[in-house]
Amino acid sequence: MSDLKDVIENAPVEANTAEQYFAQRQLKKGAVGWLLLVGLGVAYVISGDFAGWNFGLAQGGWGGMFIATVIVAIMYLCMCLAMSEMSTMLPTAGGGYSFARTAFGPLGGYLTGTAILIEYAIAPAAIACFIGAYCESLFGIGGWIIYLVCYLLFMGMHLKGAGEALKIIFMITAVAAVALLVFIFAMAPHFNSANLFNIAVHTQATGSSALLPLGYLGIWAAVPYAIWFFLAVEGVPLAAEEAKEPHKSLPRGLIGSMVILAIFALSILVLGTGAAGADTLKNSGAPLVDALKAVYGENTWLAGFVNFVGLAGLIASFFSIIYAYSRQVFALSRAGYLPKKLSLTNNNHAPHWAIIIPGIIGFMLSLTGEGDLLILMAVFGATISYVLMMMAYIKLKTSKPDMPRPYKAPGGIITASIALILAAIAVVAGFVVDPKVWLMAAAIYAAFILYFFLYSRNQLVAGTPEEEFANIQAAEQELK
């Protein structure tokens, strides 16, 4: 690791001086309060309530999906508590990448940051597919033209700056939350527990029953789709450099959004499936709409309302994850891991190339139309990053116990260890569902790693917030 240290200390930058380099890479300070951060955390994820989760019913039946959802919710809650602590220790735009870099150095930071980037770059492509399905149901128009409009329109909005973009996200998310509440209250009177177990039992599967029609393995196979209920909530710390009082607002944003998402997830899984039937929803591209049609009939205002407003939920997540991937690319580029031009910001302090380039790649992925398979690829990157981030928490807790921590996670290392173990199990779950897709995602990750060793390890930039923080900590240790 000493050669990497020498590279960082002597690394060239594009501008004539370090001041000029970072002056061209400034985000808008104090643009985001804690309430907007809660909205951002919910917005990242809320599309998972409208579509995608139901594919877990096909993998594990309702019982398998329910057990998987409870396990995944515990994992995310523990992880959010640990990340809340780390985000107050190191409030920079890199989020999980910054935590891992501080704990494990440049390579650890890169491995974590690129895993997160795979998650955030692919998730919007999956969401675009679901937006297309909802538009097809509502307007009779779907496919690539809808995907293109989504990317062009919402990337354009993000180019206007963070404060404006996040306020729009908050309003869209509020509308989507109303649609979910309408759906939940509409399903409740028609709940019938028998509907939860109407998927045919695979008698040859080990442990198969009415509760687990695909056996014990079905629980594991349902995990990636249970993760879709919460995927990307951990992205709240990416707004750290634009947050007001980050030591207070970041924990509130992470924990507050997680609680809201858990309530929505369990309500929809129990009441929606219990009213419409697991077999009806297991392969639906628009499960909430199809559930309402199954219960109330084809031409009802409820189905039309949730279909129309449900687009707001999908759009909220699509819109907000563009924010997430742009900040992740910005942080990695600013540090020299990715081409440095990707971290340049425009007059609105928006990282324009970090918004545009991943957007083009995401649009090309959306053309596959395979939303369920894109979920698996996004989950691969997410779960790898979760393992690394929780390892970073444990490392920082043990090796740097005196670091300032304005917020401390209940349970500390025990809490993080629970999240770590569950995340490690989740990494393999995607392989159970579709080994080919899992290996494709692993190949993308391997290409990123190869890029680091062949090129970017020699391009790292001194003076980034993560690097300055590490230098301060090293100096304090020497003084002690």
C-alpha cells in the first residue's frame, strides 16, 4: 500500500493548482435540510413498492417473500444505523466509498465506490422498464421512447442544481406516498389470508408447503426482490456536502426514511397480496394496478388513480437515483479513480458529465426491457458494497475509537455485524435466482477492478476531502 501512498502524494491534477482543481468541483453547500433528506431516502426506494418486489412471489411464494422481506428489513435497519454514525464522522459526497477509503485506503474505497456505482447506474434502467409498463397500461405507449424521455427530461432537471432537484423529488415522492396509502386502504377490506397461499406447491422442493410453495430455497431466491423494497436508501449520505448541519440531518434522513419504507413494504406485501392473490401478482409489470383490477374490476377510478399517480413513485426513484449515481461518479472522479472530467461542475454546481455519461449507459441497458434481470444486477453491486461498508464500520470502530462521532449507532459493532452477515448471504442470493445475470454483474465489477490496477491507481489526486481526513487522522495518531 506504500506505493499507492506515494502516488497520491505526488499525483498531478488537471488545473494549475489544487485550489483551481477543487474550485471547478464544488457542490452547493447547505442546500438540503433533514426533511428533504428523509424525502430523498424514500424517493430512492419508493418505486420498489410499485413494481419489482412481486417477482419475489414467483421465486419463493408469499411466505418465502415475507420471510425474506423481514430479514432484509433487519439488515437495512442495522446498516442505516451504522451508516448514520459513519456519515457524521465523515460527511462527504462519497458516502460509503468515503467510509471504506478512510478505513482501508485507496483500494478499499475504490472497491466500495464502484460496487455502489454498479447499483446506482443500473437501478434507473430497471425503473425505466417499469415506467414503460405503467405507461403502456395507462396510455398505450411504452418501450424505448418512454425510456428516452425519462432520461432526457430528468437528467436535464438535475443539471439545474441539487436544491431545486431535491425539492422536486420531495413533491413527487409525497404524491406517490398518497397513492400507496390509497392502495393500502383500498386493499384492507378485501384481505383474505387464503389468497396469500394460492401459488401451486412444488412438492419436489425441500421444505415445500402452502407457506413455502418453492421450499426453503425459495426464501433465499426471494431476497433480491425483497431488497428492491429498500434498495438505495443507503444513498442518503451522498448528499452530505450539500446538507445543512450534516451531523444532525444525515442520521435523521437515514433512519426516518427507513422506518417509512418498512411500513410501506410490509403493508403492501400483506394487504395487496392478501386481497388480489399471490398467483395474480407474481409476474405483473404493474402489480398495484393489477391488484386493484383483480379486486374492483377493470374500469374503476381506483385502478386509474393508482396507475396514474403510481408513475410518480417510479419517477421519484428514477429521478433521485440519477442524483445518487451522479454524486458517486463525482466523488470517484474528483479523487482520480475515474476520468477527472466527470467531476467538473457547471454554473449551477451540478456535476454535468457525472449526470450525462452514466445516463447514456443506463438508457442503453433499459433497451433490454428486462426489469427483473436488471434488478438482480443492481442488487449484486448493492450487496457487495454493503459487506464492504459494514467491514469499514467495524474497522473504524476498533482502529480509530477516538474519532469524533456526533451520532453513535445503538449496538455498535454488534449492529454492524448483523448487517454484514445478512449482506454476505444476500450477495449469493442473486446467483440462486439467475447465475448468468449474476456472473454478468460480476464481470462488470471485475472490469472496474482491472481498470484500477492498470490505470487509475496512478492517477489518484491528493487533497480530496477523504484524503485530507485520512491525513488528519494519521497526524493525530502520530501525536499520540
